[in-house]
Amino acid sequence: MSRLRERLSTVSFSPGLLRAVAVIVTIIGASIALIVGQLGTVDPPAPGEPAPETYTADRTITVVDDEATEALREAAAAAVEPVYTTDSEVPVQVQQAIEAFFGAVTLEAYHEQVAPVEEPPEETTTTTTTPTQTTLFADEGGEATITVPSLLGSTEAQARNALTQLQLNLFIGDPVEVTSENQEDRVVTQDPAPEVLVSPGSIVTVSLGFIPTPATTTTTTTTLPIPTLEEQEQALEENYGFLSEETRRTFISIAQFDLDNVAAGSDAEPLLSVLLDDTIRVVQTQYAGDGIRTEELAGVLSALANGSVILSSRDWPDRDATADAVAELVIFNLKENVRADPAATEAKRREARALVTNETVEFVDGQDIVKQGDIVTDIQAEAIAQLLGSEPQTPRRLAAGVVVASIVGLLVLFLRRNRPKLWEQPKLLFLFGIVIILAALSARLVGSLIPEADSAFGYIMPAAAFGYLGGILFDTRAAVLMSIPVAAFAGITTGDIGVVVFAAASVLAPLPFVSRAASMRDLRVAILYTALITGPFGAAIAWFFSEGNVAGEAALFGFGGGLLGGLIGLGVLPYVDNAFGLTTTLTLLDLTDRNHPALRLLEERAPGTFNHSMLVGTLAGRAARAIGADPLLAEAAAYYHDLGKTENPHLFIENQFGAANPHNWMAPEESAAVIRNHVIDGIRLAREFRIPPDVAIGIRQHHGTSLMRFFYHKALEDRPSEDVNTDDFRHVGQKPQSREMAIVMLCDAIEAAARSLAYLDNPTADGLRKVVEQVVDEKFEDGQLDESDLTFGDLTRVKQALVDALISHYHHRIVYPNFPGSAAGAEDEPVL
């Protein structure tokens, strides 16, 4: 069977196709077990014609009202809220526009020439031009869209002017010796070459020609004329005239303030750079969260205008005027980035229409559908067609097939909407269908064996088996759902309403006992309790629905049906979960048996790790019970979480009793790599020992992506923090995705921490509580619990359960005299 499962697992099919096949197989299989039928036809009156006679329903007839259905669908579509889409480019464009404005305001290009410099010693040198760089525009690092012009033969001023117009920066490189006077102080080389595409803000490096002259003691300095305030205002007004004069002057004054500071010898960060960061932060804040919708833009701009801008804690020349200037700049550049999406909205409306079920009109038994002579409507014509059978007549057996299809369709709809985890796994859907087919076969078998004179025999139906199968293979809600087909099939095969009610109740009877079963004893007790319920219930149902005095027989058969259902259900479970690779209660009980080969391997090769895993399993089971999680799953995952340590047990401290620790001579990164590998080795061994994925995932998730703090801090002791990469000291696992795996992670860390505490000192209740709090807080703050389903309430109960468990584990003992390690004259006080 396992070989067949492995071979099938290599074949790839579409999940949708597999689900469709599972539904079809279920309908056909259950129908074959129940029915065979034929079809016939009769012609009814057409819509719009007078009724030739009065038609009266002989049963409840349901007809779809297309008009009413369409009206409901239109109403559902109208109730759909508009769908919005986010344009991620808008914030980038706004930020670029603001950075371009600051690039136009800044005087940073002149900082170097106004900064105080020391006079060089007088020497006889060759006059050269010191390479200078003027950075007017920030390199945006975007798409290359600007063509570099040819600067050859240009003067420095001409080259700078040409590049400034293209928002490119000029860098004067080392001069190049020339012989022609026409090339002196002219551009003779440039990089990038002409016609090359570059991005805005890029640097173009040029070299000017010079003719060597006799050595003199002169120095030539290339300076830029610093624009006056009037020139700066005029330049800003030409390009940013939409801003108020006060705002433009505020930014110019800050740029001038920075220039004056540089001239005075200050090395503080320019205020304009700080203001740019503040402005970008304001923009990013506005776009944070859900962005800015079109209808929200006016409110955002109003808030900015009303003084919501807060500047950094710097000594601003005029803080209020500067904040107002930033607000105005942002207001003129801010745009909405979340807009209504008509296409997506229409798609949602189509979905809403599709979800509306058909509106129907019912004609009950004995109700006139239409009177003779009345004009027949579409609905009446459809009802008459069903009455007379103008469409294929459905005899009793074919009607059973329709019931099967309807029930399966109802179950499919329920599973798709309410049990997505089951619906999304075709394997489980196939298994669910097989159980339904088995229910049909069981009902057919019992129906064929019931003597005509003994209606009580129907209560022997082992319907409880499907409660066991549903509750253990799937979940309680799926098992409750299973009562629908079981009851329907019982009605089809027996025609006894009492058996129908009994079958439904029998499916539900074992659920309270198997849903939280944690041992084989619990399952055996569940069989007895179920039989004790089905016996009296069968008697009560028979007394209420059956003729004659059959309550005693019904009680006996009901008790037998409960026992038989439990034996059948639990008998087939091991084969079913093995064939489909499921993790059931029986599977977990087998995995928690300490004679399991993987656990024996762990005990033989890594006894310290084995004892650690056993205690982690005990803690995990207790914590899981405290919050209503699956204690068996948590315990099993805890038992195998460190299975990979069997590959190199001597490298883990719990297995080094009396031996030197190899990590004392290993580099921190090497130690971290060794520790990290036990997860990889554990996953490989889990596959070898066929540990189910639901349990083996604990190996991957018990460390999550936590930081190995011991080796990380050891690395920090040897070298500066900037030379230590935290990624080298993180586990390569996965954050816990369920409550049970999160509990295993916490219990693993807490048990190790508590053992360290017990090794260093006598642990107390307060000390253990602090350990639990510290570990849980550390995992929480590191984000390791973000993807699990644990709530704050769950964490509170888990912490209390773990504290209680640790206190009971590190219980007080009497110090026996003359034992190794007991100090002479020690006080007779118990220690943990």
C-alpha cells in the first residue's frame, strides 16, 4: 500500500480535476449501492395557454422563480462595495519631485569653495587645476533616460551649463597636457562618452587641457560664482512658481544658512539635508497603511495645512515657518495612490450574483397549481411538468439517485465554504467520498436484511462507525455533517423514519468521546459509552415511531449497533490512515510509543537529547490541554523535534556529560552551522522513518528563525558588531504555523533554560516563572509566534501551565547525609 501511495504521489493532476473526480465517484458509487431506475415522459400545457384542467400537487413541488432570483442577484450586486487598486509608483514619483526641488534649492556645490582651507607652502610647481566635483543633483538610480552630450572643446563653464540643463553633475578630473593653444582650458576627454544613456543625477568626468609653463609659486583655483539671493529666488520662481514667495524664501534661507555654517568652519549635517529627510518622512507617513484614496486626498491636504508637520529636533532658524514651507511643498506634490477599479468591482459583483441561491416557489401536497381555464404561467408550467413528468420521470429508485447527488452537492458546498482545509486537499475529499460510499453500502446491507415483520432489526445498523471515522479522520464538524448522508441512506433503504433518526443520532453519539481521545483506553471506553447511549435511544425512538411493542428489541439491537459500529470504525482506521498518509489519533498514539524505532535510535545515540525530548513532550502536552489544542500532536512533535541530533550527538551539550565541549575550539559561525544542521538532518530522518508531515513539521518549526544568541554573543566578543552578520547565527527553519508547533517551540526553549537554571542554582517557583516569562517574551518580540494561531489569552494559560509543570518536575527532595556532593554540616533543608 505504501508503494502504491508513493507511485501515485509522483503523478501530478490538477487539484480542481481531482476534486471533480472525487465528487463524481462519490455520487456514482453511492448511487450504485442504492438505486436502479427507468424514465418516462408526459406532455404538460405550455406557458401562456389556458389550463385544460385543474392541476393539484400530489407532493411538494418546488419550482425556481427566475424573476425573483434575478431581482435578488441584482440587489446582491448593488450591495458590493467598490474595489480599489493601489499605484505603488505614485509615492515614488512624489518623493522624486520633492528631491528634485531640494536639488534646485541646495547650495552644497559651493560648500567646498567657501570652507576654510590651509594655505599650501610656497613651492616652485607646475600650475594645474585641482579636480573638483559639483554635485547639484542626487543620483536617482532609476532608468537611463538622458543622452550624454559631447563636451569636447568646451570650456568648463560651457560644460557645466550643458550638464546642469540635463540634470547631470560635472566632475573635473586631472588635467591633460596639450601642445595646442586651442586646446588649453578646453575639454579634451570625457567619461561617459557622448551619446551614452545615463540616469538623472549621474556624474560626467572631464579633463581640461593645459600647456606646461615654467615653474612658479602660483596656484590656480577654479571657483564658482555663488548666486545671490535674488538669483536664487528668480531660479525657483521660474521652476516652482506655484509655491508661495514665503515658502521659496524659507528654503533659500535654510540653504544660505548651511552655506554660512560651512564658511564658519562648522561640520554639522546641513539643515537642508535634515529637512529633506523630514519631508520624505512626512510623505511616507501619508502613504503608510492603506494609502490615500481619491476621496481622502482633500482631508489629508487639509490636515497638512493645519499644522500636522513635525520637524526633527534641530535648531531651526524659524521652526514654524519651516514646517509651513514643508507642508506647502508636500501639499503641492501629494497625489492619491488608491483609485477605484471598475473591472475588479464588476468581477466582485458577478461573484455576488453567483452566490445568490435560486428563489423557489413551493406547491405543497393538495394545493392547486392552476385552475381549469386560467392562463398558465412559467412557474405553473414548470410545476405541472414536474407533476406530470413531461421531463424524464424519476421513479423511486432514480429519485434515490437524485437524493444522493443532492446530498453530495450539499456536502461539497458546505466543505468548500466552511472547511477549506478539507476541500483543498483532494486526498481528503476522496476519503470523505469513500466513507459516504461505505455508508450507502452499510445502509443497503441492513435494509436488505430487515425482516418485514421485525422493524426493530434496523437498529442494528452500525451507523456509529461513521461517527468514529469522521471524528478521527477529519474533525467533529465533518463528522456531524456525515450524519446527513447516513440518515438519508437509511431512509432510502428501510423507509422507516425511526431508523433514520436513530442512524443520525448514532453518528453523533461517539463524537464527544473521540474528539479528545488521547490514549487507546479512551477509544475503548468510547465504544462502551456509545453503545450505552444508542441502546436506550433506540428504545425511545422505536416506542415513538414504531407500531407494536418493539422497544426492548430496539434497545438490544441499538446497543449491538453501537458496539458493532465502534469495532468496525476503529478496526478499519489503521488501514485507512496508512493508505492515505493521515495523522489520526491512532497514528499519534503509535508515534508516542517509546518503542518506536526513531525514538529508540534517539535514546541509543543521544540519551541526553532523548530525555530532553521526553520532558518537552510532557510540557507540550500539558500546555496544549490548557488552551484546548491537540495534546497528542504537540507531544508527538516534541518527541521527534531533535531527531537530527542523532547524527552528531557529541556536538550538543546535553550529550556531553563528563566530556569536553568541542565548541570551545570552534569558530562561532562553524558552531552555528553545526547546530543549524540538526534541523536538516532531522527532516531527512523523519522521511526515512515515515514520520507523518503533521508531526515532522515540528522539526522544521521548533526553532523557527530564532537567533542562536550564545554563539552570536561569542562572535561579538571577538570582533566589532558590524563585522558580525546575524543571518549567520539564525536557524533556517520556519516560524510555527499552528498552536501546537508554537507550543513545541516554547517548551523546547523553556525546558533548556529551566535545566540551565537548575544546574546553576536551586530553582524556585519565582525563578522558574521568570524563566518562562523571559523565554515567551523573547520569542514573541522576535516575531516567532506571528504566524501561529496563539492569542494573548492562550499565551497566558500556556505560561501558567508550564510554570506548574516545571515546579512539579523540579520538586523538593531531602538532602541525604554523606551522599556525593552534600556539604558537611549542611542544614537539613530540602532542595529542588
